[in-house]
Amino acid sequence: MATALDPPAAAPAEKPPAQGESPAPDREPREAAQRTCANCGAPLKDGQDWCLQCGASTPGALATGTPNWKSGALVLGSTALLVLGAAAAAYAAWGKGSESPPVHHAVVTVARVPPPAATVPPKTVAPKIPITPATPPPAAATPAPSTPSTPPTPATPPNIPLSASTPKSTSTGSSSSSTSSGSTPKTSTSSEESQPSAITLDTNAASTYNPYHYPASNFGDPSLAIDGDPSTGWTAKANPEAAPRMAVGLAIDLKSPQKLSSLTLQTSTPGMTVQVYGANGNAMPASITDSAWTKLSPSQEVRSGQASITLTNTTQGFRFVTLWISRAPASGHVSVNEFELFPAG
């Protein structure tokens, strides 16, 4: 078996061309295309001095005929030097980088100083200190009202003349004092009788008394006149042909006859003319001119927003009471916001 150290084999002798044959002009190209490794027979390209399969050199590649190991040693030595230099440079760079952390640690310690200073103010709870002085003001305030409270008490002097009036009556005699003492309860009872409680009415006790059958659209809800809310009320509008004359009323059904002393009304349309009528029976009379109606007050004009009408017949009870409106103010309509009846004593 041939090795790379063996001398290259001699090339076969070329045969001379036979008689009559011309030398082949393309022999050299063929030899070049057919170059093979003398050691392993692998094909070789033009200009290739070393076999890529076995590493043997082609004839004439080396002057001595032996592989040149010195060039390889030079390549390996230079490579080793480069590797050592790179390692030394990396070590030096690592040594320089390790010195930087102390600088960063110094910056971190400086940054920790401000947070404690910021947290110190909230921890000192100073609001508790003003709470204790807040208590003295109430103590100081208590004597202040006590001193002015005494001046208002002089409101009692009006009572002094009242008590002084009693000795004057007693100076006239015991009988006069008894009469005076007797007169005071009478006046008190009369004042109580003049302002009794209003009669409680059912929600459906009020109705529109319309004996002449005017259009229902001329009238409002009569229950609004007894709902206890002065901002609402029963309304009526006069016919344009007869305005300001009217002929309509607000009727109250007491369900049973009751003796009456007076009535009060509130209106947002002062200037209307009214009159009070009373009647009994199972139903109201069909006309205001019916004899079943009894006049309980004279005809009068309501000149303000509130009016109190005293009834003339207090001895007879009436089930139906009508506030008859004969004339409207210049506006041509009326409103009864509140209507109350008071019993007789």
C-alpha cells in the first residue's frame, strides 16, 4: 500500500504514434482532465497540488517530495498567540468592570436618605394638640349666653301691669272682683267659641252646583277646594256673553244636618261677589231660586285673598251648604282655594 512518503510512480511511457497516424492534438487536455491522485486515485483539478481525499501531494508540488510541516507549525503558533491575546484582553476588561459596582452602591445609599425625611412629618400627629383647647371655647360660651339670657327675661314686665290691674278691680269691692273674675272666663269661652275646629269633610263632599247647565269645561275639580292645600283650588269661568255676571256655586254635602256658625275661604281671585245658602233633603234643590234654599248670609264682595263669613241662622241644621257666586272679578273667572265650615256652639 502506497503512502504519502513513497516516491511518486513513474508515468507510463507513451507509445509513439503508428505509421500513418497523426499525433492527437488534445492529449494534453485529456491528461489534464484525467489527473488523479497517485496515492488514492481520486480525481484532481487543474492547479490542485494536494489531494482532498488522502492529503497526498501531486508530483512536483513539493521540492523535497515530503510534506511541509513547518508552515503548519507557524499557523498553529500564530493561532495560539491570538487566542492568548484575546484571553488576556477579556480578563483585563473583566477586571475593569468589577470596579464599577462600588460607585453604584454609593449612589444607592445617598438615595435612601430623602425617604425617611418625607415620612417623618406625617408621623407627628399635631392635630391632637388643638383638640384639647377646643374644649375651653364651649366653657367660655356658656357664661356668655347666661349673661344675655337674663335681659330677655324682662319680657315679664308686661305681666306686671296685668297683675296690677287685678288689685284695681279688687279695690272697688269683692263683688266687683267676683264679676271681673267671672267676666274673664266668659271672654275666654267666647273666644274659644268664635274659633272652633272646622268640620271634617269627606273627600267627595264638594261638588259644582250648576243649575243652569253651563259647559263642564268651565269648571275645575271641586275636591281641590277642601284638600287642605291653598296652592290648588276649584275654578269657574264666566260665560263671555254674560261676564262678569255668574250663576254657579260650590256646594258641600255634610251627609246629615248640622248647625253652622261661619265659614272661611281662601281665594286667588278677590273681587268676586258671594252669598251662602243652606238646604236639607235627599238632594239639593234644582234651582237657586227654589224655596228649599235658606239664605244664610247677605250678598257680599270678597275683597281680599282670605274671608270669613258669619252665618245668620245658627239654630237650624243644614245638610247642604252652597257658596253661590253671582259675579266674577274683571278677569272673568274665580278660584276657591280653600273652603271650611265651622259648627255652631
